[in-house]
Amino acid sequence: MNMKRLEHYWEKYYPQFVITSYWLLGLTNNFAYVIMLSAAHDILSDGNSNSTDLPKHNTTNRFDCNELSTGAILLADILPGIAIKLVAPFFVHKIKYWKRVVVVIITNSCSFLLVSLTPSNLKPLIFLGVMAASFSSSFGEITFLSMSTLYIRTLSITGWASGTGAAGLIGSFGYAALTSIGLTPSTTILLMMFIPVLMALSYVALPTVDFAKSRVYSELDTDSEERDTNEPNVENNLGSVNHGSLRDKFKLLPPLLKFMIPLFLVYFAEYFINQGLFELLYFKNAFIKQHKLQYRWYNVMYQLAVFVSRSSVKWIKIKFLPIFPILQILNIFIFLSHIYLDYFPSIWIVFLLIFWEGLLGGGCYVNSFNQISIEIPKNVREFSIAVASIADSFGIALAGFIAIPVHNSICSYGNK
């Protein structure tokens, strides 16, 4: 299909192309990241063992602990992303969008190949694959969120938020389902190689940046909430912050703190629960017998809730962002108290709490970026979104660091 023909379809079905492409980009961008976390328990035990095998780690411990916390996988899955998010906003505007996308696709592919094809005893190489997934996801997030400012907000941000939520749901459910029917974790991860291909096709289908610029003030963006008619020309907007001094860029940070602090706290709390406490929530007499299977389905329940909340911004908007970290931190104490006191009578209570936890995390994410796209001036919005996305990564990294000693402490307690 030549470019003229494609532009004809873009003109005719512009909203559909933008929201669908952004939904698929969100899905494919976060997919590898989700798969690595869903497979964390398997990666730390035996990446080639079938889900029906009896566990080979510590079966005498009350919590059936792995030697190493899944927080270690979390760190490998987030630290490279933090590094790229810290430096990218200050230079990434010099790189064309299509070149950035190529880097994302290549590193995404490498992550699946390294983790799936490396023998389970070569843990450093497997961790390198996990780190490739982290780099791909974070660089992709910066790229696609920054690029979203060139499209109509209700299309690009909504599609992206829902797509990233779907990545969690489809990735975690797909991994749990395929391993449950007999595929090994390694084979399951290798099957995910279609994801980078789908990302490439989604980017090709997205109206080009130049085409989007020509439609920024089209009839589709007339709602007063969506734009300000006194805003300067989009070309000037794109250049004003990108070519400003480093000092000018740092001046943009204080107004973003009201978004970044809730994001940081919410993501710290939920990933501390997910990677520090999930694997300790073991019900020996539950209808799901295997510890690995329980861990996988905890992730599915969490990702289902994230998908629901990230897809809800068109109908439910919450401006008071501090409510999310307050409730999420409360969840930490609820889970910890059960781990020590063992008072939940059924695994179903844990499933419900995990669903609630996911609703809070996804809700904070989508409402934060939606508010940024409304409140932050258009000429600095692209840079601001890229910077704000660092907050959740710092929260996740801190959770990973704390999860490891907490895991060791609780497991020592379980040996008594």
C-alpha cells in the first residue's frame, strides 16, 4: 500500500487509526516487561520445568520460599529503564521517532530470545534478557507518550493507557494459561516473538507525525476541554522546550511533583506487594495446588484490574491523586499482617485484594497522565510527560531493593 493510499484512509478514519494504533503500541510495548514479571518465579527456580512438576525449592519452609526473592527479577526489569528515563528526556528529541521505534523493536526481540533460549543454569544471561525487556519498555514509553502529544489527547492517551493495561492482562493470562496446559516457560516465552512484529505493524499504521501536525486543530479537536485556541503554533511548541537550556528544563520539574509523588508512592507500594509478598501468599489447601500456579494467577488477577482501571478514564476521572497512594500503602499492611498471622480463610480473599490493588495502581497511572495532558501547557507537555514517567520507575526500583531483604527476613521467620 503506497503512502497516498494510506493517507486517504488516515483522513477518512483518523480517530480509528490513532486510537487502535496507540492501543496496540501500548500492548506491545509493555508485553515483554509483563511476561518477565509473570515468569519471575519460574526464572528463579527452573525456567524449563513444566508447571505441573513438583516444586524443587524449599518445601520445609512455611512460605515455600525460593532462595532468591522475585524482587531480583523486578530490579533487572526496572533499573535499565530508570537509567534511560533519567537521561533520555534531555537528548531524545534529537533522534527521529522512527529510529527510536526501531531500537525498541530490536531490544524487545532480544529480550524474548535471550530468556527463552538460554539454559536455566546461565542465570546472568537470562537476567540480561530481562534487562533488555526493561530498556525496551522504558524507551518505548518515553517515545510513544511523547509522541502522543502530537495527536488528539482523547485518542492517543486513552488508547495507550488501555493498551498497556491490556498488555498486563493478556501477557499474564497468556503465560499462565499456556504453561498450565503443558508448555514449558521457555517455549511459552519464545512464542511471544510475534509481539515485536505486531509493534512494527502498529507503528506503520499510525498516522505519521507530519500528518498529525496538520490535523492538530481539526474539527475533531474543537471541544473546549481538549484545546486552547490561544495556544501557539504546534511547530513552535515542539521546538521551544527541546532547544531550551538545561536550566530551563529543570525549572519545569516543580509543577510536575504533584503528579510524580503519587505515582512514585503507588508504584512502590504495589510492586513491593507484587514482587515481595505475592510469592509468600501460599495456600497449601487451595483449589490451585501448585505454588507456581498460584503466583501466576495472582499476576493475572492484578493485571485484569489494571486493565479495567486504565481503560476507565473516559468515564471516571479522579483529580485527587493522593487518595491512590494512601489506599495502596494500606494494602501493604493488610498483606503483611496476613503473612505473619495467617488469618485469611481462603485464597479468594487474596484474589479480591489483589484486584483492588490493581485498580488503584492503574487508576493512579491513567489519571496522572490525563491530568498532565490537561494542565501542563502544550509547549512543554511532551517533555513533562517524559519526565513524569520516571516517578513510577523509581517507585518500582525502591520496591525491588526493599523486597529482597524483606523476603529473606520473612522466609527466616517461616523456618522457625
